[in-house]
Amino acid sequence: MRLAHITADDFDLARTLDSGQVFHWETSGDGFVGTIGAKGVYVEQRRNRLFFSGVTAKMIVYYFALDHPLREICRSFPDDPAMCAARDFCAGLRIIRQPRWECLATFITSSMKQVAHIRQISRALRTRYGRRQRVLDSEVHSFPTPRRIAKLTDQDLRACALGYRAKTLLATARLVTSGDADLEQWSELSDESLRAHLCELPGVGAKVASCVMLFAYERLRAFPIDVWIERVLKQKYFSRKRKVTATQLRAFCETYFGEHGGYAQQYLFHHARKGGAVPRVATK
């Protein structure tokens, strides 16, 4: 099959898909298969070009945020050894624009789970309750809609290895389906109001809310703090302090990393997760 193609400068497809922000893409031949929304997609990278099938070029550009001025974003990062090492290690990594329900549901299931486990849960939900499609020689499944999830039982979801998360995912799906939680309308809210609305949903705390704000609402200042990134911050930025509270960490990240804090967080997270030796910052 003939593949469409576009130019994709300052982009690393494999690094972006493996950075812990999205969990359903699988390798296939020289590229990857997955879904963008409800559509099955194949995409591969050859130097600075993306070759793809299943969606339009406009959707590829939007989903992979190829319009983000990545060089300017990286230049805006703090000029410290830890951040510079992470920036160089993560060259070409972009923040994906994810569908809102899919992102919210996925991160509700991510609580206290490693990336490999989140991928397993995503695959189980998709295989059992998503729409099956063929993409070239591969089979893919879209993420089940909130209406589909809302019709399930707690036991149905526990069979997908959700454990206690089954109850909260089910409750949130029913709120979204009923219209009590209008995820699309919330896009008009301020950061503060959006965070508050998200945190009212079952299974959503500060970390999940920040992930959804960053990956689904493109609030690039949002800085999710999980176990991984908390460890990085304490080791690299607060090595001289014996105790740092969660409130102190949040305040530090808000002011220190600034308007592109979400990108900075993703680079620090991916570098640490992949075993990068990030230098300490000895100023705190």
C-alpha cells in the first residue's frame, strides 16, 4: 500500500511513543500501529519524514504536535545541568495531543502502576470493548467510549486487571456519559478551574489531573509529580535538604520551569526512566 508522507523536523517518533505519555502503540515492521481517536493508524519515520496510513496529514500534525515550536520550547528550559542533560537525551520528544476521554481513562487506570502494566490494561480494555480495525497487516482496537464503559460492571473491568481502579473508572465513565462531566466544554476553563473539575472525578487526584491537563488539554505549564519525578526533583534539585514537602515541590516547579513545565517534566521523567545519569543541581 502506498503511504502518504509529510516532513517532520525536530521529531523522534519512537522516543515520543515510548516516553510514558501514551500506552497503546505497538511496533509493526519498520513503524508503529495504533489509533488516533477512533481511526486505526500505521506510521513510520524515515529521517525527517513521517510515512503513514489511516488518517490525514492534518491529523498526524495535530496528534504529534508537529506545530509546537520545539526548539524555542527547549531553549526556554532552565539552564542547569540536570535539565540540559535531559533535554539532550530527549531530542525530538513531543507532547502528544490525546483524545480527552481516552487520556483521562488511561491515567485513572495508571495509579500505582508501571508503564508495562498500564500498557497491559490498555490492551485488555481495547481488545475486549474497543472497535476492531485492520491497519495494513495488523489488527488494532480503538479505546472504548465512555458510553461503552458505563454499561459494564465492576467485575467486567476487574477482568482487565484494573483492580480497585475498576470502580472509579466506571463511576467516571457514567458521569461523562450522563453529561455531568463535560470534558469538551471544560476546555474553555482556566487552568485552576480545570484542575478543580478534574479532581472532583472519581479516581482523579493531583497527579492524574496534571497528566490530563498536559496531554489532553495542552496546558503545557502543567507539571505532573509522581513517584518517579518526585525522586528526580529531590535528588537533582533539593539534594541538600533532608525534607521537602509536596507543596514545596509544586511551588518550585510552577515558578522554576515556567510556561513549558510540562515539556520539562516529560524530558526529566523520560531521561530518569531510561537510566540517564542526570547531574545534580547544587543550588538548593
